[in-house]
Amino acid sequence: MGDTSQVTLGIGTLYLNGVDVGFLKGNVELTYGRTIVDFKPAGTLGPVKRFVTAEEVILSASVAELNTANLKLAMGLAESISASASYPSFTGGGSGYSATASASYDVLTFGGAKTIDEMPLEFVHTRQDGKDIVLVLYKVAATPSITLPFSEDEVVMTPLSFQALHLSDRAEGDQVGFWADQVLGT
């Protein structure tokens, strides 16, 4: 017979660099994949040995809070945010948007950088019985692209997707992260 305490519903909380990214909506998806090479000697009908040649771990989520900090995370930018800055000046056209003199902005500039921000990731899901499932990825980098759909009748969601990076200074089998499933206590 199955164990209904292991049946779970709901999302959880996503932390990047120890900071809660805000309201999540939709699925939080963990994708794990390995590339396998089979060794099949001549004269045999099937493989006699398998080798892992590549491993990929990706966590994806959608965040409802559209702000400059979450956009920076989604884009994988290492640039800092100019907080409470004046509106950037530019020449060459534009909409004619004119910032009010008393306004301040969080400004994230982008384009031309060759570095990607790397950070730890932690996802915590609490089951209905109060026990936690915790996923920790030691170091992640944002995947290469995002799309922000501004819609007339839907909440704008910021898609976040992060690929785990391997830490070669950790032991084999523990270079990407861990999954901890609380079994006792609350």
C-alpha cells in the first residue's frame, strides 16, 4: 500500500544566493539528464558496460514579481544594479519618454558582457505534514535566453532557468548538489 504522506501539492520557495526570489507561479521543474555511451564488443548482442559522458541538471521556475533584481537573475548578468539612480540618458531616438525630475530608478544595463553570474540555488518545498524537501545546487548559471511576455490579460511572469555547474574540487557523486527529504521532526 502507498504512503499518502509522500503525496505532495504546491510549489515552494526558491532562493538564489540566499535571497528569496518572490512569488512563484506554475511549475518549478527539475530536469536531470545524463549522456550514456554503451560499450558493445564485437560478437555480442548488446552492451556489456555503460559509461556516463555528460550530466546536466536544470531548474526552471516562473516568478511573478517583475523587478530589476529578478530580471538580472534571469539574464545571468554579473553587472550590478544601479539602485535609486536617475533615468539613463541616451541619444538616437526613442519614444520620447521623459522621466519626472523627482523619480528614481533601479537601472540594469546589459549587452556585450562575456561573463555569466554564478550563484548557489536552494529550493524548499514543504509537504502538507510540515516536512521539507530541499534541493541544493552548489553553483548555477542562468540558461542563455528569456522571454518576457507583456500581456493585456495575464500576469507578467519572469521565467528563471538555471543550469548547475560541476565543482571539480568536490568528491565524485557530490559535484552538483543534493536532495534532502525530511523524514523526522517538523
